[in-house]
Amino acid sequence: MKTLDDWLRWQETQFLTEIKLGLERIRCVAGRMGLLSVPVPLITVGGTNGKGSTCAMLTRILLLQGYNVGTYTSPHLLRYNERIAVNGVPVRNADICAAFAAIDKARDDIDLTYFEFGTLAAVWCFLQAKVDVIVLEVGLGGRLDACNLWDADVAIITSIGIDHVEWLGDTREAIGYEKSGIMRAGRPVVCGDPQPPASIASEAARIGAHLLQYGKDFNAEHVPQPALVGDVQRQNAAVVVTALQQLADKLPITATVIAEGLGSVSLMGRMQRIRAEPEVILDVAHNPHAATELAGWLKKNSVTGKTFAIFSILADKDIAGVLDVMAEHVDAWHLVALPSKRALSQDALSRFMREHGVSAPICTHADFQTAWDAVSLLTKKHDRVVAFGSFLVVSGVLEIIVPPMELKV
């Protein structure tokens, strides 16, 4: 493989492309590469919603304090490089390719998933860059996720909602148990869910982790308001501040830097306002919990005109739950099929929405460019466009209306 695209296409077709949880494969390869332990503090961020925002706040604060920070997140919106960032800057194609080559050499006959390749590549790049601290965002669940290979100095569980039920279970208690797998004995875990499932506290007690619970051990009362949009962001900020306090002996941070970091943080695709007239909002809300936060913000920040949705969602999501929350806030729906094996066609989604009682006009489009063109013709100055339902919706719209991100090759 000569290019990053070559490597990614190869991974998608050569190896296990579906989700396959478990740490045996990645542990073996990491051992061969000398990556089983890292010499710097490590923060693992799990939960259903709020992980990306939490990682962004952690990174911004640590960076402003002068630390070199490696941050691993997923999925990406525009470019794969977004997943692996050093000091907030996506790493170069050449560095990721070098990491993939090292992984391929070490794995021998061990099959790795796309996500496992990326996770190993991230840690390899961070050690090559000699970062001072690593922030890892859990991809799915926690207990069996690739990021859980490493022992976190402090673990974060942002929230617990119903999502990925085929992998994690269909109750908050079952999902809370899976998320709790990132805890470690004798180490702190910070939970930001104000009404957590009992499984989190019971698992912390069982393994001897030091649980700090939002609303009981800390709150957002004296936490500066972060720049990210949404009522839940101050709660996420309180989690971030509490987690960093647990690392004060290794990574001291001043209150001034915390306030500056929270006040200047940004994150693509999370209630992101990219135009004013008409207003255009992008949000990756793809489950009822995230949709509730989006709906609450739309209600609190209403417009005098109509709200047009550019929407699509994967078939394995709780579509009905998302519609129950969002239907009353949308005056017209514009649907696009997603480029994924897990996607519904736009016509199937339209039928589902009608059967579920959505009465607003529904239009279907072959692609995001067509949908955007149609919505652009219909909207007036005081209207609003909300693109949501999947990371793929946000990335599809971003590709059209935001100049391509420049990355060094």
C-alpha cells in the first residue's frame, strides 16, 4: 500500500469489517509491538453520548496548559486523520501509513478489525510523537472495546442511553455494565450521568474502583460555561474538571487554564451552527438521548420561520424513539439514503415515518447534494436547517457546504 486510502480500502475488504468485540486479537498484536503499556497518563472516555465533547474539552485544556496531547476519537466526519490527533492537529497520512505498516508486520496471521487497526495506529503514533498524555474515546461499549486494552489512570463514563442493543443489551442496567468495563481497581472513575444505572456503582464496588458520581460527589455549579452548544455541555464540563483533578499530581492545571479551555473549545458536528441566515445546525444525534438534547436546544432557541430537516439514520438505531422526540420540531423532512450496509433506503425510511405518525411533508433525495439544493431553494432568511440523525448525515452535508479540510500528505 502506498497511500492512506490504499490502506483503508485494504482493511475494509481484507479483514473483519463487521463489529467483533473482544481484546484477544489486539492484545496479542500490541504485545508484539511493545504497546501493551504506555509511559504517560491515560484517560479513557466511555458512555453513550457526550464522549466527543468530553474528549474535545480535555484536549483543549491540557493543550493550553502546555502538555503534548494525543487524542483518539471516532468516527471521523471528513477525513480519517481526524481520528488520530496530536495537540489537536490530525496526524499526517505518512505517519498513519507507517503505523499501519508496523501493525501489519506484527500481526502476522491475526485478523484485525478496521477499528482495531486504527486504535493500535493511534497509540503507536502517540508514542512516536512522545506525547505527555493520551485521551482515548471508546468506540462501542467499554468492557470489550479495543480502547479498553490499556489501563486508564482515570476513566470517564459520560452518560448511559439505549443504543447498540444488539451488542450491549436493551436495558440501561445491561449497557451500564458494559460501559463500566473501563474501570480499574484502585483508580478513579468519573460518571456524568445524573441518574446512572445501579450497575455502575455495583461494578465500581465489586472491582474496587473509586467512583465519583455527578450530583453526589460533584456538580456543575462552579464550572465555567463551555463554548459548546447544548445544556448538557456544562455537565460534561464538570466531568472533565473532576477527571483532571484526579490527575493533579501528574498533570497539574490552573483554574485560569480550565476556564480558558472550556471557553474556547470547539467540535465539528455537535450542535454546530455553521450559518446564520438561514440558520444551519449540524448534529450527530442518532439515538433518543442525543435527540432529546437537540430538541431541547431547538425549542429554547426557536426561529420565526420554518425548520427543515436533512435526515437519515441507520436501520439498527431506535428510529421511533428519535422521531418521537424530534417530530414536533420539524416542519419538513428531506431524506437521503446513507452509504452503509446498515442503512435504510430513503423510501423505506419515509414509509416508516408515515407509519409512525409523522404528518409533516417528506421528500426523498438520491444524495446529499440534491437534498441540499432542494432545501436551499425552499428556505428563507428566518428559517432553519437541521442536518442530523447520523455521523454520515453530518459528514455528507459538511462535504458540500464547508471547504475541504487541508491535511498534509
